[in-house]
Amino acid sequence: MSAEEYVKLEQTYGAHNYHPLPVVISKAKGVWVWDIEGKKYIDMLSSYSAINQGHLHPRIVKAARDQLERVSLTSRAFSNDRMGPYLKKLCELSGMEMALPMNTGAEAVETAIKLARRWGYEKKAIPDGKGEIIVCENNFHGRTTTIISFSSDPGSKKGFGPFTPGFVNIPYDDIPAFEKAINENTIGILVEPIQGEAGIHVPSPGYLKGLRRICSEKNILLILDEIQTGFARTGKMFAFEHEGIKPDVLCVGKALGGGLYPVSAALSSRDVMSVFSPGSHGSTFGGNPLACAIADAALDVLVDEDLAKRSMEMGDYFVQKLKALKCAKMKEVRARGLLIGVEFHLGPEETVRPICQRLMEAGVLAKDTHEKTVRFAPPLTITKAEVDWAMERIAKVFEAQ
């Protein structure tokens, strides 16, 4: 079939909840993907940072194949021989004490919300049903009904009400606003260390440290969503490490599945996690043996290949090249590690989607975010030669604007 026929099938039988670029991918390896006609592209999105280790990393693929010869699913009605060792490795890598395994990033966030609320009621004696969690404007934490309830994006909310109460929205990167929003019913704050979907917004130095100080002083929880920023994407294993702090609750996902399988978790201390009891929360697939084997290998690749260091080095190199471009419409380059956003000066009705389409035609797959920003987030295995290959094409597209 032709690309047009595949797209037509998708549009005929699939709900129209995405607007993908017109490319039909049929093969992938490392930082490269190929369409059904054999054209090669460099992947500058990594499935929203779910493929930090590169497409089909052989160690992760082998772990999956080996586990598929043994057992794939047991449910949580029984224990399996993969979950305990994997959770130990995840906790030690993150500096947390306990983890609750789930599948998708949104499930990890939902788990963190339930955990925080029960902690607020049982440990802080906040009146039942009165607890508040502070969130930030322009956040993106997922697509469930509860999560979109505290989104400030009208497109995410239209037609989906009534919404879940119990959330207070404040500006991002604003410590005074956070202090002002705290009251006797405050449970904690849920925040992204870097706002990814909002356009790669890196907060001011000291922001996370300030949040940590205030949460400790007020006995409220600092809940960090590192689903996109975690696992070496920003040049550290976790973005919170840039400021030398530790959250009370940590949400992880995406790259935890090594690009093969959805794997996520909410992590915390033993004291906080103790509010969960058998039957209070769960998932049929969470912690399944196949997921654990894949995630275990995915973590080993991140550590053994020192992908945090690679992310920092290649990110600095990439950003240096981007900032050297002669493009009058480029407004700003925002980055940490290999999480990079290039914002453009455009008219009120203009977006960067046409730019992304021209990049695609040139062999570079990138994504528009918040209409005015092009996001570059390649697999962390990318080399200097591959950055150069991409930049040669990016330069032609950007400098033609």
C-alpha cells in the first residue's frame, strides 16, 4: 500500500484525536527511522522522550525476547521473580525508598495524586475531601479526566466537564505565588522540573530548591513529574539533580520502557507510601514480568552507556549549532541537555507546523509545541556526526524563513 492509503485507513477507522505529520514509519534503528518507501529520517522527537536509549536497543530487545520465552503476565494476584529486583534498581537509581509500578505516565500521575491525598488526610489530618494540590499554569501531566481538570489549556478541557475539584493553579516559576497559595488544606505541589509540552520552559535557577525549602517548612509534599525530563534527558539522571534536591513523590515513565513497552511508576518514601493498603490502588498490568524485564534493561543501558553525560555533551553541541544559525525569525533557544525548544517570532495566526513539515521533507522529524516552538529531543545515543547531519538540514529550513 502507499503512504496515502495507510493514512486513509488510519483516518477512516481511527478517532481523529491527533494531527500527525504526513509520514508513515515502517522501520527504526538507533536515531533513524524509515518510511514505507525507504526514505531515511533522523528522529528528533524520540516519541516524546520515550526512546532515550534509541530505537530497538539490542540489550533491551534481548531482555524482552528472553522474558517472552518465560512468562509475560501474572497480575498482582501473585508475585513474580522480576518485579522485586527491578523496583530495587529503580529506587536506588532515583534515591527513593519505595515504588508503585504502573503502565502509562498518566497512571503514574494519578497514582501520585491518590497517594498525596491519602497522605494529607491520614498523616496531616486535613478534613476528608478538603485537600488541595497546587499545580502550575501551562502544565501537562496527562489526559485523564482528573488531570485535565487542572490544565490551563482550553483545548484539553473543552467538552469534558464536569471537572475534578481540589486543585489550585498558580504561575510557573513563581515562588511568591506558591507561598501565597498555601493554606491549612494544602497537601502539596505537583510540578514539572521543566515544562515540556508548554514549549521547553526551563525555570529560573533556584526554583526547585525554593519549592523544596517551602515544602519542608510547611510540611507539604513536593511532587515532581519527571515523566519527560527523567532518565538522563536533561543531562542528569533526573532534572531535580541539577539543584541538588529530592522530591517527596516522583512520577516516572516514558524512557523507563526503553521504547518497547509502556512502563511507569510513582515513587516515594516508606512513610508516605505506607498510606496505601491492599485493595486501595492497583493495576492488572502494573509490575508485570515483561515490563519489569524491559525496564530493568532500559535502566542498565542508561547507566552503562552514561547517557546523562552524553545528553549534556550533545545538548551543548546541538544548542551551540542552533544559536549560530542566521535566522531572523528565531526568537529564543531554550534547552537543558537534549530537551531543546526553538521559539519563533510569528504572526498571531501563524504556527511552526509548516516549519516542521519542511524539516520532515528534508529528513528531520521534529514536533511543534504550543504553536510557536519547535522541539528537538533526539535519542540520547545521538553522535556528533548525527547532530551535524541533522543541523545541515535544519539550517537550510530555518535560514529560509
